Amino acid sequence: MADDGLIDARIEAERVAREGYGRLLAFLASRTHDVAAAEDALADAFAAALVHWPVTGVPRVPEAWLLVTARRRMSDEARRRRVRERDRDQLLVAAEEAAARCADEQAIPDERLQLMFACAHPALDPQIRAPLILQTVLGLDAGTIASAFLCAPSAMSQRLVRAKRKIRDAAIPFAVPEATDLPSRIDAVLDAIYVAYGEARLTDEAVHLARVASFLLPEAPEALGLLALMLHLQARSHARRGGDGAYIPLTEQDPTRWDDRLIAEAEGLLLRASAFRRPGRFQLEAAVQSAHAARRQTGRTDWPAILGLYDELLRVTGSIVVAINRAVALAAVEGPRPALTALDQIADDHRLADYQPYWAARADVLAQLGRDEAAQAYERAMGLTTDDAVRRFLAERSAAARSRSIGIACRSSIAAGEDAARQRLAGRRQRTP
Amino acid sequence: MQYMLLIYSDEKAAAAMPKADVNKMLPAYEAYTKGLQGAGALLAGDRLRPTDSASTVRVRDGKTQVLDGPYAETKEQLGGYYIVEAKDLDAAIDWAARCPGAAHGAVEVRPLWRMTA
């Protein structure tokens, strides 16, 4: 129990530290336009908070604590080197303003949303937006981000530095965009958060970001939809692995192992989002997950409803990823033959060559039809997965297909591709027209 | 902030344009330039003569080398520019989007590196 208390204190301290860091960074950067300088100023204070707060407890005004430490560094720095004096001055002025607000017990305005809009600006490389948001809003270091995105730390650092330089030099605004641009710009922010969620090691951080976004954009149904989607997927994170570490596909998971609390929260968010009557891609994706979650009560999966949602998603996004998922649902509703036809229709797309869920889906449909090519497709899917448990799962399916013992079980490995790779596809999804 | 809007288009296609289409283009640019002026955003701007009039100069080992033609042979050529005053990149992008050239060619937006004392 005592240990749990300590762990809770550490998690809470880290949460508050990241919260305060993100708010301060947004406040300073939006006034100076210099993300790197603001990061520099806050770095020591943030590191100290992560060390001290779990032990001493969280200070009453966390931002004030961070600022006191940060300002000392800023003025030391200003004294030490006289270079770029004007920029330092700007930063000091902004820090003074923040400190004055803290002293007055006025909250520092939460400008993290403006920061997210700057980081997901269309003038920045789409690939760097998610890493940039993770670094600036949550204070994650480049090394952690690099390892999550399977990229060399030095390369990731360079790209982050370059993006921050462009924000400063091209004067990318820290602002909520005009109403006409708002929907597409919100999409860019939400896309970046979903990409972060796709990196298996950063799921908690991405959920945190989605919480921040839905809190700051309460009138944006897609922001609520994204959080609902992520909570539904999170609710199944434990049920996805058996006691022996084996991969369990969605359709074979034990619903009693799903997290009720997260599902309830997701359902509440989706309900709130639907009240706006402005459906969108994330709400539809969340609705698909909601339909899967309903198996907990009904004991069965409503595949026709899921197929209907994928039809609509395909219409909205035209995404090839959605087309694959739709084919999977089609197999469940109308059987493997129309599903194979649907997969054949997209087979020419060169992006599918290294896209694991496509090969897993194709393999399952071929296996259900008793076709010999199933084994080859399974092999391709195995060669493309990064998850050892999924690899073993597909190997079993492949062996089963080879011995012609095909049955209902086949459908589930389609969901395996869907479920395990949903993570990685996020990035892909973005590039999909 | 000051930004340079560099207007790229296929000058061969422009040269081959029927006179009637050219006559439509000119008023569009006039209106755009007036719009920039009216908003107090126009600092400079002009159309460039085609790249067959371009010369590219390099100095190597103290010797001046001049090549006939533009710096880079590309499908689309720099045909004109504006220098505008804009609050931030979004405002500059808005001006770039209004430029008639953005509708057929492309407009590159570059912040000016102001030489401050």
C-alpha cells in the first residue's frame, strides 16, 4: 500500500510538472516566438521539479515554483553571454509577466492550444508535428521521442531544432486560427496527437494530449471523438495479451478484462460529441470501437452496424486503411468472397506493399475461401509486423490454414492486424488521401 | 515581418497563352496589387522578364563566369515577386493565396532576413 502511495505521488508530481511546464512554455514561446529559448530557460527548473516534487510534494502554485528557478537561469544566462540580448530581454519580460500573475494568484492563461496550433501548422513537415507537440506541450526529451518513433536521437533532435527555427524565422503564429480555417487546422492537431498515440510507447502521453485538446476545444466534436477513440482502445490494452504474453485479437478477447471506467468515459464523450451533429472521422472511428465494446453487454458483435460505420468512414476519408477495415467487416457480414473482391479493388496501391494489416486481412479472407495463397499472404504479414506476439499468432493461423482447418477463428486474425497495427497506421492514415 | 512572395509559373505556357487570356490576367494582377497597397502591405513588387533574358554569374578563382540562362532549369520559372509586410506567416500565406499566380503556378513565401544594426 505504502508503495502504491509513493508511485501515485510520483505519477501525480510528474503530471503536475508536465502541466505547469507546458503552460509556461506556451506562455513564453507565444510572446517571444522562440520555442528553443523558452525550452532552454525552463529545462533546469523542469528537471528539478521531476526530482523534488515526488519527495517534497507538489507546490501550491507549481508554475510559480518553476518560474523562480527558471528566471534565475535566464538572468544568469543573460549576464553570462551578451549575445542575442534583445531575445533574452523579450524572454525575461515574458517571464516577469508570468511571475507577476503567479504572485497575484492569477492563473497563467492556458495557451497550450495556441502552441499546439503552431506545432501542427501546415507550413511544418507533417512528420515532425507529433514529435514537436510531445516535446513542447509535455516536455518529453528528444531521446524518448526518437526511440518511440524508431529514429536516431541525433536525427530527431535535428528535425526538432529545424522545426523550431522555422517557427521563429517564418513567424508561424501562436494563435487559434480564423473560423474558416479552424476545422482543417484542428484536424492537423488531432492527427498529430493520433500519430503520437500510434507510437506504442507513448500511448499514455498521447491520451494526456487528447485530454488537453478536448478540454481546450470543448466545442470541437472531433476532439471529443479522438479522446473517446483512444480511451476505447486503451480500455482493451490488458485484454490484448494472454497470461503467456500471447496476442489475443479483439474478437477473442474476454470482455470482462476490458476497463469499464475507460469505456464509460469514452461513451460519455462520444455522446457529448454526437450532440453537435457534426460527425467526422474520429467520431466514426470511436463509434466503431463503441460497437465492439457493446459485446460486453450483448455477447455478440454487431458487424452490420460496424460495416455501416466503415461505409461512412470510407466516404468521409477515402482512406485505404479504412477500405481494408471495411473489407474485414464485409467478410463478417457477407462472407469472404465480396471481401476479397473489395481487397482486390485496392490491391494495386503501392503503399500496401509493406502494410501489414492489408496482408493479414488478405490472408484471412483467402484462408476462409480455402485458397492456397493464404500461406504466402500470412508469411508477408508476419514479415511486416514488429510485434513478436502478433508474429506468433499469424504463424499459428498460417499453419491452421495450411491444414485446411479453417473456421470461425479465421476472422479474428483480421482483427489482429487491425488492432495491433492500428497504432502504427495512425501515421499512415495521415498520408492516405 | 516582411516576406517575399516568389511567383513561379511555366513561362512557355504563359507565352503561348491566347491574347484574350493574357488580357484577363493583367487586371487580376492590377487588382491584387491595389489590394496590397490599400492594406498598406505592399513594399515592392515587379514582374520579371522571361528566363531567356537571364544571366547567371559566379566568381571562381577570382574570375567572373557568366552563364546564359537562369540559375536552375526547372519546369516552372520565377516570373515575378512581391515584398509584403505581414503580421505572421498566416497573414503572408493569405496574401500568397490571393495572388493570381497561385491559381496556376505556385507562390513561395520566404521571410526576409532583416539586416538589423
